[in-house]
Amino acid sequence: MRYLLLLLFACAPILCLNAQIPQSGIYQFNKNRQNFFGAAHYSSFFHSIDDFLSMQVIPYNDVSDYGLEYAVVAINAEQTQLKIAFLRDTVSTKGKLTYTSILKKTADTKNISFTKEFSIFKDSIRISNNYNSALRNSRDLMGNWTFSQSGYNYFGIYKHPTIKNQFLKDTISGNYRNGKNYEFEQAFFVWGGKRSLPYLDLRINENKDKILIYDQSKSHPAVKDYFRKGECIVITSDNADEWYGVERIEVQKDTKKYYNMDYGVQSGTTLLHTTSGWIKKEDLVNNPWIKQTQQTKSFRFEISTDEESVNAVKIINKKTGRKQIILDLWSELKDNPINVIQTGDYNFDGYQDFMFLMQTGGAGPNDTHNFYLYNPNNNNFEYSQELSELPQIQIDTKNKMITSNWRDGAAHHGGEKYTFINQQLTKISYWDQNASTGFFGQESSGELINGKWVDHHYKTAEVLSPAATVYKDKTISKVFSDTVSKGDYALIKDENGLFFYAEITTATNRLIKGWIAKENFLPQNRSVYTTHTPLYYFESVKDNESTPVALKITRLSDKEPLQLITDLDGADINNDFLFVDDYNFDGYPDFSLITNIRDNADIGNQYKNYYLYDPKTTLFKIDTLLSNSPNLDFQAKNKTFSSAHYTKTNTGIKKKVKNYKIRENKYILTSENTKSEKEE
């Protein structure tokens, strides 16, 4: 039997299972059990072909148990959202039996609806976790989904197989075999053809006994039909004011007779009856409307809320009475319900807009608001995603400036400033303060000047000394400008060997500018490196966790400090890992420190921080090219050096070698080559 199944697999066609955006419209359950999966789909689940004995394909339980006969698929105009709602057969002979059986088990089955919602990213379809969707209270079909337009327009749902031990008698040899039985649960729905109207969205009538369907979206419309409680509302158009174009799709019993060549005359089972029309968006709102205090010259506002959130907004034109209804908001209700809507000219175009709180955020006050901007071309208010995504927003209408601040935990925060240029929201400056990068923090800022960004990046630190002197200039004269205390915040903008030039904000919010000794920012935990040069010795300055935060260089002759280096960039904590050599071949000793933050030691990459001596300033300065090049090999005789960088590939390891020479203190790349090596 096992070999027979393998032969069937080998002969089965392999269909394309890549997710493709399906057609909107109505799909019908594939009753004939036609299988759109090829052999590759099933074989991918087998643990081992040696223990495979048999397999079964059975109907997906919820689809068959609940009589899910049809599926309605809707795709929005932007093709970013896909929704599926299933329609049950409760009218055919078999459907009635199934429905009655389920009702006996679960009393509330009558109003259960089955839906699924997906997000579309290019050709990728992913299950959506939109808990605020209009489909949020319906029953979920758990499993894996596949969509295809290859040969057939269909979608399918399946589960990973149930695997059980099984004993079967071989019909040829008469011997019993044992192995694994794989039971696959699946169902397919096949597209029924193009509809006259596009299906853009789906909703479920959760609470209303009736939602009336009208023949037109104008004054004095006539009622054509109505949506019952629990029914799917198919939306075919949205004119952005107070109406939805809709279709009601009803599963009815097919009373006709059909001739089948195999079975003769057969009774019909089900067919679909469709009613097209219009519904009022207001009829989808469950709670009363609450008038708002703030209004504009031309519009007044009402909201509908539950105990925790704002669910809908109604905008009424004071002159014409025309309404615009905005649904599915689910924003937090924090204020007095009559003061939710706030008005103002938020894009500085001379027209009044409105906003309201969307949510309060975590990691500090990262609240956001929903913004709706007035469009004079259609007299509607339109959602602004750009403004709505900005946290802690403040709008200065007088100076036409928008400020947004954010917080990412206790040690990282920042903000931006915006304005509208030619009605486009444009960022004009930013700042980013991060104290979680190590002993010294980082602060970045930038501004847009004449269409180009000018960026600044500085170190930051807190004063550790109980009191520290700030000098006016780098000559460190006896006349000082001020003093600062422990905990004051410094933005470091320049430095020399032993001093920082900083802008220091005190606890009383005073800003003091000047030169301050680096020692005032450093802990007192010191340890001496075993290696030194003929002129200097080195000390590692470490924090409470023994992580190096600075390197102190002292003259051997008079024990006077020469320099405090704070750009250690992940230097290793081992005090034996300092090396002295003339790395740029200028006759002066330099030094290097092994670093661990860029190491890919498993494939052979090792880095060092290289500090080169400058005879003009008599200071050491980190060299970025050498420090960012792994596995350096220096040849003093030829004044050359090489770098070997290793990267992993699918077949092994690739080694890239760059060769340099030094002329007039400049690095010149002379050659580079790449070769592949086998991974050990």
C-alpha cells in the first residue's frame, strides 16, 4: 500500500501554492472534494518515508459541521486588506439536518458567524490581528490558508496532519505492516465568477434586529429589504458621507430538478439570492449620539461611545444638514464625553480641522490623536495618517509649527519639529537622546537648512564629582565661569586631552557653557595596563561592572597625565590586551586595544581599536579605517598593511583581502581579491 501511494504522489500534478491576491466575489465550497494540492504539499509533513504507512484526506471539520456552503471575499480599493465571510446552508435537506444538530449542542449557534481577515503586502497575504475590526466578534477558522489564481481561482484552509500509529495487512504478501497514518483536514472554495459590483468590505450585523436596505442614497428612499441579525453586510461602495452601497446575499433552497448523467434526475440544493441597495451608516452605530462642545463655523460634531472607547463620529453641515459618518474608531475615552472633539487649523491652510485622542502609549506619555483635515474640494474631513502617527503632538498655529516628542523607556527619548510646505507635512528638525548606549550617552540632532540636512552627533554624560569647575576657555585660566554639581547633564561638543567643552544643564535648569575636566565624569576604579611605551604608561578606567569607560595616559618622566581617551568603542576588559607598535610608520609609537563588539570570531574576524600618536598635538587619536578593518597585518619594511575579512556563504566562507600602502600619511588601496574557502 505504501508503494502504491508513493506512485500516486509521483504522478500527481504539482500546483503553484504561492499566495496570490484572489478575486473578490462569491466562492462555493468544493463539494466534489477536488484536490488542488500536489504531492509536495503532503510530503513536506512526513517525518520519514520509512515510517510512512498511509494517509487520509478528510473535510475540514468546522466547514462541514457548520454547513459553510459559500464564502464572500472582499478586497479594499487599495488592495491592502482582504476579508472573508462564510455563509451557511440552513435550507437544503442536508443543511437543515446539520443546522438542527448543531443547535442541539450549542443554543447560541443561530447567530454565530465565521469570518477571517488578512493584510496584503504586495503578493504576500498575512493573517491580520485587527482586534478593532467590524468582524471582531465572529468565529475564527483556525488553520493555514492558501490562495491561488493558477488555473483556478480558489482559496483553501488546512491543518497540519494528525499522526497516529497504524497496523495494516499487505494485500499481496499477507503480512502486517506498522507505521504512521497521516490524516489531513482541508477544504477548498472555488470562485463563482465576476460580480457586477466590486466587493470592497464586509461587516457583520451584530446587534440590530433589522438594518434597512434602501433603493437609493437620496432623499425619500424606499425600503427594499433588510439585514437580519448575524448576517454579513457586503459593502460595494463608500461615498464617504452617510451611505454605504451594499449587497445582501441570502442562501435559499433550490427547488429545481437537474439531470445528471451518472445519477439521473437530482433535486437542487441551494442557490443565492442577492439584493443590492444602500444602507445608512448611522444604522450601524449601536450607542446614542453625544453632542460635542467644540464646533467650527460650518460644522458641528457628535460622537457615539461605549464605556471605554469612542466608536463613531458624526459631522453635520450646519447650513445643509448633510452628514458625514466615520465608523470603526475604537479610540480611548479619557475625557468628558462632551469634550472629546477638539477643533483647530492643524495643517495651516485656513480651514478648521478636528482631532481626538486615539490612545495613551506605553514607555511614558506616547499618546497619539486621530486627525481629520478639512478638504474644501469635497466638503469632507479626511483622515491624516501622518499627523495621527505623531506621539505627544503639540501644534503652534501662530508660528505654524508642529512638535512631536517620544519616549522609548527611561533612558531613550527624542522629538521632531514639522511644518507644512506646499500642503506637505515636512520635518525640519529632530533630536535623539540615548543614555542606554554605555557609560557615555549619545545625543543626535539635525535641522533642514536650504533643503539639506545638517546633522550633529555628540556624547553626553552626568557629572560624578560633588562639585566641578567650568572654565571659560581652554587655556584653563584661574578665572572660571561657574560651578556644576553631581547629576548635572552635559552635552559634550568638543574636547582636548584632559578637558571637555560642554553645555551643562543644572538641576535648576540653568545652562552653563565652558571647559570642564574629564575626571569629573569618570569613576575612580583604575587598573594599570601591563604594556607601556618608552614615554607613557596606560590606566584603564572602569565602571562598577568592570567595563572600561576611559583610558588614562600618563607621562613616565613626571607622572603628569597627558590624555583621557573616552572613545573606547567596546574595548576588551582584559588589561593584557593593549599592544604598542608604529602602525602608520611615522617613527612614533602607537597603541591598539582588542575590541569585542565587532568580532565575528567564529568565522575568523577580529578587530582592534587603533590609536595613532599625533606629534603636533602630542595626543593619541582613534583611526577609523584601521579600527574598522579586521585581521590587519602590518609590514613596516614596505610601509604596507593588509586586511582580511571573512563572510559566510551557502557553500562555505568567503575571504576578501585588501592591500594598502601609506604615502604622506595617507592610506592608498593598491589591490583587493576574493576567494572562497571551505568551512571547517
